[in-house]
Amino acid sequence: MPLRVACQDCGTVLYEGAELKPPYEIISIFSGKCPKCGKKLSCIPTQIEIIPMELD
């Protein structure tokens, strides 16, 4: 199942991939701040969206 993590302020995609990564690992890659807008990143999700995959 693909995973996408984005900044809640500007929408910049911080991680996208099939491998599930813990939030603290993704945040540490960017030293705790969004590389585009500079907002402090948090491990607490504010929005979760689950989109089902279409099967052929």
C-alpha cells in the first residue's frame, strides 16, 4: 500500500513510497522543518485520507 506524507501548511510531499516509515524518521530527514515553507513538522497527524485502490 503506497504512503504519502505531506506538509499540512503548503502540501509539499515529504515522503511517497510503498515502504511504511514511521513519522519521526520522515521528520528527521528534514531536520524537523518543511523544506519549502519552514513549518515545524509534528508526529501527530492532523489529516488522514485513505483512498481505496482500484482493482482491474
